[in-house]
Amino acid sequence: MGIHHELNIKDHLECFRNDEFNQMIKNKRENFENWVGEDKVREVAEWTKSWEYRELNFKREAIAINPAKACQPLGALFCALGFEKTLPFSHGSQGCVAYFRTHMARHFKEPVPMVSTSMTEDAAVFGGLSNMNEGLQNAIALYRPKMIAVSTTCMAEVIGDDLNGFIRVTKEKGLIPEDFPVPFAHTPSFVGSHITGYDNQLKGILEYMTNYFDKYGVDNIDKYDSESGEFYQNGGLLAWLEENKEVQP
């Protein structure tokens, strides 16, 4: 298994809200970004609601104002970020997720939590099941998410990895709790765009969680809340594995 010792890591969302991080962002704006100040930002924001701005927009002749097009996994990971305490999880190579994370960080001007199964040459030949097993375990232990939303990249799609089967095997082996929510979507980069990926991930989450609530009840997911849920209050994944070690392979 991919876990060997207890870890004391803060919740990935709270890390970006403390005073130290806010001061870091303030210094970055003042010293490196030619920051114009909050007043100027508010002034421009109000101007974008004016008739003058509206008329300027109507004068545009280009068919596409922003023709930028990205691949499906980017949209899928962005979709997952919209759900509270959900960790975006990409089944594929580490380089892909590094690009997506950098893209998001440049846009939002702050770190963005995303993880991957870090598939390499051996996984490309033999499949990424072991990567999925260890990846889900480590993600739960390190980031303490309430839900993990899985998507794919080109590598996993080209070799035909089955997300539903992989996640089911991980749970059947007793490596993560059976009722831990892990919705998924297949999002090959070579088909569609980031918009397609967003739609596929959203559809996958809604379908999965509909069945999840029917099976376990609406309130069951609250046990995995990092602040008040009994799962993390009782020691998290390592404690759960110790209690359920008799079901380990």
C-alpha cells in the first residue's frame, strides 16, 4: 500500500485562507504584478456594467472574442473545484496535471489543489490499477477531502483504463471505505474541448451522487467532512485501515 506513517497536514482549502498566505499574495501583487489597487479594480468593474462598455462590445467584429481552446481534463478538473471540499483527481501522467494546475494558478492567482495517479511507462503497458489504488489512499490521507472527483487524460484513455472498475476494485480490496464518494468521468484530451470535459465531469458527479444518496442516504457524506466528520475525527484513513485490516488482501 502507499501509506506508511501518520501525517499531520492541514486541510488543503484552509491553507489558502490564513494570514500568512494572504500576506504572501499581498506582497506578490505589490512587488511583482504592478498591482493597481482595489479602488481601480472596483472602478473598472463598475465600468464594465456601463452603456459605454456595452457599446464597445457590440462593435466587435470577431466571431469569437476568446478563441482559446483547451482539452477535456482541464474542464473536468475545473468542474470538480466547484464542489465543496472536493479534490480533483486525474488518472494519467503527472505532467498533464502540472500544466492544468499551473494554468489555474495563473488565472486565480493562488495555488489550486489537484492530484494525479502519476502514470509512467509501466502503467502505460500494464494499466494504472496500482496507481489508482495508491493514489486514492494517499489523497484521502493527505488532503482529507469530502469527495474525490476522478477524470482521465490521454494516457489512461489510449490504453482503455476502466475508471468504474478500478474504483470498485480499490473499495473491494478494502483500501478505502466502501461508502467514500468517488464520482468519475472519462475525459480524453483528443476529443472535444475543456467545455466538453466540464460537461462530462458534471454529468458524472450528478449521476454518481444521485445513486450514492439513494444507497447511503443524503447525510452519509457528512461523515467525511474534514472539520466535523466522524471519519477524520476518529483518525482518518490510517485508523480505518487498522480497524478493518481483516478485510485486507
